[in-house]
Amino acid sequence: MPKILKMSGNITFTMLKPDAVEANNIGPILAMINKAGFKIKAMKYLRLSREQAGMFYEVHKERPFYGELTQYMSSGPIVAAILEKNNAVSDFRKLIGATDPSKAEEGTIRKMFAKSIAANAVHGSDSDENASIESSFFFSKLEQF
């Protein structure tokens, strides 16, 4: 992982995953994010190589789903974004819903757009520290507003 950049304010990192991009759900998901009061501080559309996906998910390298995860995350384009709002990490985790879309609350991104536990439409940082690490993986200081 690259050097962690210090950022002011409350931020979180998100990725719209290949399943959400392929299903043409970028606009509706971004609209939900905006409606929930998040400001987009950086955003890009890209396709990860298998190696890049492996670097991003290195924390899961020893887990049984690592190979499938990196294959899936490199299977098509994604949208990466840094979001800002008070209590960004916890508020965004509530907005995206449970990893398993069948257990996600009504009105959450995963309930509305996820196909399965693996193809769950969106990633959200699970801590302030990881939000900073994940943001710095995708965006240089010059790309963050």
C-alpha cells in the first residue's frame, strides 16, 4: 500500500464494483450518496489489473476468498471515490447495508443494487484509518479536493 496521506475532515472511501458498473447503476448509486449528504472529494473510473486488486486486498491474502475476490475486482471497470461527511465511515456503512444483500435493510445501496454476497455492488471503508489508506491507494494528493 502507498504512503498514507493525511486528510482534513471526515472521509471514507468507496468503490462501485464491477457488477454495479456493468448493470449501469453508477448514476443511481451516486445520486443516493449525494442525497445522503456526502460530498465527492475525488473520483475516477478505471479497471484494476489482477495485481492491483491483489495489492488493494492484500489484507485478505490468507483468506480462502482472496483469489476469487481479486479475479472479480479485476473483471471490469470500477468507480473509486473519496467521500466527505461528518461521521463518514459509519454513515456510509449504514447507507450501503449488510454485505449479504438479502440481509441488508430496505433502502440501502446493497439491498437495491447488489446481486450476491460476492457481487455486492459497493465497497465502503470499515474504519477511519482504512479510509485514509484506501483513499491513498487510488488518489494522489493532487487528485483530492
